Amino acid sequence: MIDQFINFVIRPPRAEYNPDQYLWERDFTLAGRTYIRQDLELTNARGHTLRCSHYLPSPFPEDASLPCVIYCHGNSGCRADANEAAVMLLPSNITVFTLDFSGSGLSDGDYVSLGWHERDDLKVVVSYLRSNKQISRIGLWGRSMGAVTCLLYGAEDPSIAGMVLDSAFSNLYVLMMELVDVYKIRLPKFTVKMAVQYMRRIIEKKAKFDIMDLNCLQVSSKTFIPALFGHAKDDKFIPNHHSDLIYKSYAGDKNIIYFDGDHNSSRPQFYYDSVSIFFYNVLHPPQISSHSCKLEKYYDLGDLKIGAGLDEGLLYEIITGVHSAGTDVASSSSAPPAISTTKCVGELLSEIAPVTTVVDSVHEEADILSSHEPSHLEDQPNDQNEECCSYTSSNRESWGRCSSLGGSDEESSADCTAADSRHQKTLKVLTMPLRCMQQKSSELKKEEKKKKKVPIVPKKPKSEKFEKLEALSKRLRLCILKRVNHCRHPTS
């Protein structure tokens, strides 16, 4: 029984895997951009070889440095656990580094130490990344043993930009005593304490660390790195009061999120979104343009060109603005007129066409959009574009569509082709700038005057309506620029 408990601490089941089968491929596509998996080996202070992987954009942006998040796995985990982190962070121009700690996965070593020696492994990785001029800020993301590793290392290195700590334990000795009750080991308390002391000596002899030294509460009060804590409500292995204790004593900027599930359950989408926003705020990745499916598409508003990643909500705001431009300036209400979001964009464009005096050519393109199933827009009214607000890209359904891991190349190319088709149809309607609308409208008025045989008169100044549209055009540009900037710098 005691030997089993010792192995439970320092020799849990070891992950054995094929990197080319369980990790992201060496070359893969995600959200319309290409990335590489760069495998490498590092050596820790004890002479153990650590197998590592670094996920990077390919080609790497010229004259730019990108931040990096180091993912630290749990006691039975490996670097394959960072696959989700790569999906979430890479589209935000944040590189992801992951490793098999000593005694885990494919790395050397016979035992794990639940964070004690793993912090030295983490130190080797941080030193390697700091020697790379392509890497700027560094963040840490740990789960279970990995979270304890981040806490222990973060107390020694205040230059870390931020940490995500998922399911950390506060004190290993206290946790071991609690697990006796969880697994219903019916022994008197003094017998259990004697057994733990015996285990302490065996663990110190084999794994070269003292379980009494693993106390995160001793370092949390001295650590000032911004941190986001997370813990499952029904975690029986490491109860959530451990994260609660660390959080209360933590000295730096902090936030904590509780979610449904247990210790090993998959984390909910809102938690991953919070993690993405947190890292975006603390790492400040540069804004590097990306092109969906390697095609350059733009919405044109005069001299302003915005990438084709504008979300549906922004289109409704534009339509609302154009609609309000045709209303009476003397209206007693300053609020913009309400436009139902249950209608497709094509129908709304058809409704505002008389306001902007856009003629049949716009109606014809609007009919193209109206021919789509209305449910396509109703089912996803608030979806954010992967390129504009990429912190929501952790949705697992996007894996197979954007990479070669989840499906064949034919399926991926078919999805991209379908997306291009939809973008191009929308593009035809939206690429008509307001200035073009004004020109077409003025041409129509001239033709009507000729038909009515109205004598030619000297050119008059622009009508008040066109002045409103001119002003609206400028406002739209500023609005969109602010909106895009907001998406690139989301706030928590």
C-alpha cells in the first residue's frame, strides 16, 4: 500500500507517444495561416535531456519579435497536452513552447517531483527563449503539477509577464493527508502520519526532494506576476480550496475562475476565452496582418481598406449608421433607429438603399445575400472572426477545418473555397464606397433632369443629404478603425 502511494507521488503512469502522431504536424495550417512545429532538445542541470517543441508561424515575420507562452503539463502528462493552447494562442501572434518535464513523456529521468525539480527544467527553457531574439515577452501556463511548477519558478523570476495556474495544490503534505480520506484508507490518524513520514524518507532518497518543502503558500505571498487562477468545482483529487488559499495569499494582480467539471475534465469555452484575453493583455503581441485561405480580400470604404474579417455585428452597425443618416436631423431622439438582427444583411441593405439613393445594381447584389438560408446568420449572430478576435479560436470544431490533423486536404480546401464564395458575395455589396453612391446618385439626377427637359443651371453646392453622407463616411472609417483596434486589444 505504501509503495503504491509513493509511486502515486513520484512515479505516476508515464505518457508514451509518437510525436508525429499526437502533436501538431511539423507543417500545419490554422485560421488561414501556416505554422511549423520545431522540435528540439535541451539539457537540464541534472544532465537529463528534455524533449521540447516550439510552435511558430512560417514564415516568421520579418523585423518582428513575438511573445511566447510555455505550457507546463501535469504529473502524468506530456507536451501533447499543449495542443489546445497552440490552437488558441497562435492566431493571436503568440508562439507556444511545450516540453516533457524530466521523468515525464519522452524526456530522461525516472521520477517526477510535482514541481520541485520541474522548476529547474522550466528555468532552462526560459533561458533558451531569452537567448532567441525572435521572442519578446514570456508567459507561463501550467496545469496541476505544471501550475505548481509555474508558481515556484515565478517566485524566482519576476520578469515573467503573466501566469495561468490551473488546479494547483497549496501544500503537498496537506494534500497527501486529504487523499487518505478521499481514498477511504481506514487507519488511525497517528498511523497515517507515521506512514507519511516513512514515505517522506523514501521519496527524498529516490527523487531527491523533501515533500515538506513543496508549499506554494510560502512563495505566493512574495510573487507579484499577474496571474489567472482556474479550478474545477468538483475536483476531488485537488479540491478547489487549494487554489482559493493560494489566491488569497497571492501578492500580484490576480483573478480566479471556477468552472464545472473535475480534475481531468476538459475546460469550458469561456475559461479558454478568459485565458486568451489574459495572455493578450499581458504579452501585447504585435498586430501582424493575416490572409484567410491565402487570398487577399478587402471591404472598401473610400480610401480605407479593412481586411475581410469584419464580423456580422459590425455590418449591422454600418447599416444602422447609414440608415440613421437618412433620418431627420431634427429628430427628438438621439438614439439610432433599431434594426432587427434577425434579418439577413441583404434584406437590411435593400431597406436602406432608398435612403442612400443606391439603384438597382445594389438591389441585385442584395438579392444574392438574401437567397442564403436565414438560419445561417441567425444561428451565429455574435460569432467573432478568427482573425479579428482570435482569442475565440479555441473552438475544437475549427481544428479539422483549419489544419490537416482533423481531416483530409480535400476537406480543408473545400471549406476554404466555400468561405471564399460567401466572402466574395458579401464583398460585391459592401465594396461600393459612399463616394461612389453619391456619384451614381448625382448621375441619376442629371438623367432625370434631361428627361424632364429642365434647363441646365450652374452646378449647385452639395445637398444637405450628401453632406450628411460625406460626414458619415468619415465617421464609419473612424468607427471601424476603433472597432478593429478594440478586437486586437480585448479587455478582460
